[in-house]
Amino acid sequence: MRYKLEKRREPSMAMLVITPVASVIVTMLVGILAFDALGVDGWAAVRDIFLTPLLASHKWQDVAVKAAPLVIIALGLSVGNRAQVWNIGAEGQYVIGALAAAGVGLAFGQAGGFFVILAMIAAGCLGGALWALIPAVLRTRFSVNEVLSSLMLTYVSLQVLGYLVGGPWKDPNGRNFPATAPLPEGQMLPALDGSTIHLGIVVALILPFAFWLLMSRSTFGYQVRVVGSSPHAARHGGFDAKQTIWATMLIGGAMAGLAGSLELTGALHKVDLGFASGYGFTAIIVAFLGRLNPFGCLLAGIVLAVTSVGGQLAKTTVHIPDSTAGIFQAMMLFLILASDILIRYRIAKRA
Amino acid sequence: MTARLELKGITKRFPGVLANDRVGFAVQPGEIHALLGENGAGKSTLVKMIYGIMQPDEGQILWNGAPLQVANPKAARKLGIGMVFQHFSLFDALTVLENIALGMDAAIPARALEAKIRAVMTQYGLMLDPSRVVSTLSVGERQRIEIVRALLLNPKLLIMDEPTSVLTPQEVEQLFIVLRKLAAEGCSILYISHKLHEIKALCDTATILRGGKLVDTCDPKVETSRSMAEKMIGGSLKDIKRDGRSLGAPKLVVQGLSLPADGPFGTALRDISFSVRAGEIFGVAGVAGNGQNALLLALSGEEPTARAAVTVNGTQVGHMTARDRRGQGVSSVPEERNGHAAVPVFTLADNAILTARDRLGMVNRGLLDAKAARTYAGEVIEAFSVKATGPGAMAESLSGGNLQKYIMGREILQKPQVLVVSQPTWGVDAGAAAAIHQALVDLAAEGSAIVVISQDLDELLALCDTLAVINGGRLSAPMAVADAKIDEIGLLMGGIHGETAHAV
């Protein structure tokens, strides 16, 4: 029996939901088989990476802290992706956002309070947006592919970070470690007593609703969707493609910068060489696993955060490197992209 | 005499559609047989089964009296069945000879093939240089390649799918000479068309399909165009009511409009000037690829031009974007529906927002009024009898003709001051085409200025008050349709084209 792909009359909504879930499940199954074949207890590895963080309540706060930046960055990226704008440099925009926030914090010295924190977060958004502005200008003025320019700027941002925390912004009392001084208490986001759950997590829970409103109900969201799916129709409708590229790049950069400033003020409280931990790249997977849908991004952000927390866990329990989680995350992205075709096509028996 | 091809009770089902319902007719040797029907009547499905692209579910195909199963197009060609498709499969960057060689089932040495091609060309008077690169050829010349390709196989039956839709009247005459010569030598021709006067001029027999069923097999020389059209649509054809229209002051004035070519295969617009008065329908005739697309983009505002090049109601709008021009009352319908006039993956309601959001108030403080869009889409569906499941149907799920009706309706119901349409009835069935024509005339009667860009000269002659011909990006002087001569229009359509194509 041979099979063929047959175009569906209308895109399948069921497949839109089933394929991300199936990607996660298939990733788990492949993981079990692959690790068993390597002589590691595959079931234990997959259990610790995918399930333990969900089942053990003391791991939930770790998951929430890791999910928040992933969700926020992915929301911004998914707007660009809807317009076929491929910002791969969220990691750099996240770093620059955090640096901008840290710089404003430093400028206030030991002062703190609501308005100082607000200024730091606003600076974070602005810093991320400005960093994203560079690929936007290159793309609209000189037709430079934003995939390359935004990605390369990530490495530039890491150099900026290295310079600042190793030089002008280095903590004078930090035993010469390249890191900024810990934030004064007044510049930290409020957190739940006795936990690491900070206000940034609440922001990550509220933003999906705002993005849903933006993308599904506003003229701007409509413009983004038209430009992404039919550039000619967009022009016919009087929408400006360049303006759309600008706007979506800025939104993506601002969200990454927001995530960076929330991570600084809410979770890490200082910037060191390890500040960039790959959230900006993992968020690309979150955006796709979440089908570029705001609520999908929320769920997918949690799934990816689970695997990151679980990866740490599996290092101690089954003694596999924590980069294993990265392999699983990549496998999920691969499977979701490969199964995309099932939304518009069905598998039919060949006559 | 045994028929060359005989179909008996051919039935083909697709999910939800009966494309052919017990269709049977016979084509005699040397006969030119018309296959006539509206879009979706089942003509294409039927010839695809004859050419082996699909298999019938029921029924029998007899070839010279013997039952036959055509497994694939290669088998069909081996039997002597050739087909010239409406859309050519040619590589622009290759020569005529290379293109033909690529399309042959057997590998023939280039020199031998060239000799054969030259022989066929001389025999049928098809003038073409085998070493020319396809991109330098006119559409008519490209079609000759496809015909030569089919003739090289010494066909006993040649299927031609809508061959004249892209030709000038003179080119049509030349094609008919070739086809008559072929038929005289005993080759049968199955000629698919909906242009009734061509069928009357060329064909010996006409088989008419409607809704997948055979309606009639008749002699087109005895029938009138009108009687065949009525059989085709299964009802009486309404004439366009054109009276009661008076022309007012100039509404759309185009003055010295020029636009650089969009890419190496585009056509530049050169110094185009014309004006359209309130209540007037202005036609732009021409062979495809002579600047029609650029003209539409320049008028709609998708390609902004010099400020003074386009004036609407006395306001200079040349520099304005499509959105701002809509604000001035300029609507447009481009030729390509999917992906230009409409977003294929959006619903009809969402597609209403694309061009009607400002004029019909579908935006409220930056948020879309989905209900207003749905209501308007519903009105368009109702008023233009669009076959769709409703405002929530995806644009891509509609047939080409239905989507065209929806798009035309979406613009016409906005009551624009100026409406520019390209190919308003391309692929639309005769009944719907009449409805679209009537809607255009009614819109003009209310005082709008209308520009119709079309390759269908019959359509323009029936619809327009004034006519000009576009060729190589230049527009001829306008002429009143009442005293236009077909020969003259044909020369304008084809004349200059050859020269400019070589010069570039």
C-alpha cells in the first residue's frame, strides 16, 4: 500500500493543536529508545526531564522562573514570524535590555522604589528595541537578511556585556569577578515570601492576553497577518510592508529587552558573564511549538522550562549532561516543523 | 465510418461533486468538434480523462472503435492524442528547440529534431525560429511552440484548451488556418472554448456540457451564438441594459503617467494619458503582458506615481498610497485573485476588511469590528450569488469564478467614485459574467467612472463606451466603441509589440 499527500480543502484546526502535542510525545518516545540504546536508563532520563519537574511541587517555582522569560520573548518573536520577519537575535536583545536596565539602576545608585524599577524596565524594553532596530534598518534600507544580521548582533552584544561587567560596571567589592554589584533591595522586583516567584512571572501570565488582543482583534494584527501571508494582497489593501517589518522587529526586540530587565530585577539581581543563558534562542522553539499563538506560547514556554529544569535534575539522578535537555528541545522543534505539512495536507491511500 | 474517438457513459466523481455524469459523444476523423460549457461544467475533467491524466469511474472510451484505457499522458501521446494546454509549460530562458526537445518522450538528436520541426512548420505555415529564446517571443508565438510540439507526434486527435484567450484577432485567424488544414488532413480536433463566435466560425459539431451532464450536441453553423449560450447556462441570457446613462464631467484624469518596469520581465508604462467621465466605462484592450498589470498598480496606488499623473474629481492623487486613494473613492480589482485581490488563507469576512475597512467603518479605535465585516461579507455573498458556505469560508476554498464574484462585489457595493478592474470576468461562467457586467453598468449609471482592463475584446466591445489599446506600455488614442473597427484594434494590439520586444 502506498500513500500520498492530499491537499485539504481547509487547514485542519485539529492538526494545529495535535501536532505540537504529538511532537512532545514523540520526542519522549525517541528519547527513551535512544538512551536505552546508549546504555543509559532511557525511561528514567525522560521521566526526570519531562515529568518530575511537573510532579514535584518544589520544582514548580523553578519552572515558573524559567518559563517567564521564554514566554515573554516568544510572544514578541511570534508577532514577527507572523509577518515572515525572522528575528533570530532575541538573545542579544535580551542581553542589551538587561544591560540597559542595569545601567539605569547604576545611575540611580542605591535609590529604589516603584519608579526606579519602572525606569529600569522601560530602559530594558527600549534597549532591546534599539538593538533590534539595527537589523530592521539593514533589512528595509539595504535588503540585508535579518536572520544573519540579528544573529550576528547577538555575538556583538556578548562582547558589550563582557566589556561592561569586566570594566566600567564591575563590582568594586566583587573580588575582581566580572559581574555588576548586586542590585540594592529597592531595585528588585517584589517576590512571594520565601520563594523565587517574582512579579515578572505575573507579567508573563498577563501578556498573552494583550498579545491575543493585538494579533486577533486589532488592525495592526491584521496588517501583520496579511503582510506575512500575502505581500501583494497587503499592498493592495494599503498596508506598508516596510513599516510592518519595523514594527514587528521593534516589538520582538522590546519583548526580549523586557524579559532581560525582568530577569535582572526579578531573578538574578546582577549581570555577570553567564547572564545570557540561551533564553533568546529557546524562545524561538517556544514560538513555533506554540504555533505563534499567544496562549500556545504560554503553554510551550512551560514545556520548554520543564525540560530545562528537568535537564538539571537528570544530571544528578541519571548522570547525563544537562545539554541533553537541549537535544530534546531541538528534537521538538524538528518534529513540529516536520509535521507542519499535516495542517494543510492529509495522508491518503494512493488509488 | 468508425468514429476516431467515442465516449460512452463517462462518469467521474470527486468528493461531493459529480464532475461528469454519463457523458457520451463521438468525434469523427477530420472533424473539428467543440466542447462547450461554463466554468465547472466538466470540460477539463473530461479531456483530462481522454488525455490519461485521470481515469473515469464508469463508462468507456473507444479509440477507432476499440475500447481503450489511457493509463497516462505518455500512453495518450503514443496513441496519437496530442494536447495544447491553456497554460504553457515553457522555460523562458531556453530556446524554442531546447523547449521542444525537453518535451519529447523519446530522445531525438538535436539536428534531426530541428529538421523535423522545420518540416512541420513549413507544412502548416507556423513561422518560428527554433533558435529564438522563449522570453523574447510573444504569447502567440509561444503557443505555436506548444502546437508544434503536439504536431511532431503526428496526432490523430488534437485537444486544444481555450487556445485563443491570449491571442490577437489576427493571431486567432492564423491559428484557425492551421487547425482547418490539420482537419483537412484527417486529424480530429477537440476544441474547448466558451467563445461562441469562434466556434461558429471553426467547428463542425458542438457538444455542450452543463453541470457535468451533456445538454446537447448540435451544429454550431445552424445555431446562433445566443441559442448556444442559453443551452450552456440553462436559462435565457439577459442583455446588458445600457440605456439611461449620461456622461458627466471627467472624474478620472490620467496625464503623462510613466512607471519604470518592475524587474526584467515587467513592462514600463510610457506617457499614458486618458480621461474617464462620470458614468463612462473606459476599456483598455491588449495582449497579456503589455503593461496591464503596471497600469492597474499605478491607478490603484499600489505603485505611487508622479503627483499630477492621476487626478480624481479634481484632486491630484498620483503620490497617494492605495489606502489614501481609497479614501478618495478609488477602488480596484487586480487580475490575480488569490494572493493579490484576496488573502487565500483568510475567511471572506476577513477579506472584506482588506479593502473595505476604512470606507465602511470596520475599524474602531484600532480594533476591528468583526461583526461589521461578517455582515458586509454576507451582503456581498447575497447580492452577487457567491457560492460559499458563508462569510466564514476560506477564500481559497471558493472556485476561481466564485471568488471573482465575491471580490467584484466587495468593491462594487462600496460604491466607489472610480473603479479600475482587470479581467473582471476571467474564469467566471456566462451567467455570472452577465451579472458582473450589469453591476458595472449600474455603477456607471450612478455616476462612477469605470476602467475595464481586459484581454477579452468581445467583453470590452459589449461593455465599454470608449476603448484604447495598450501595447508595450503605451496607450493608443481612445476611440468611441460605436465606431471602432476590429481590424484596427487588432493591429494596435499586435502591431508595435514585435518591434519593442526585440529592441529591449
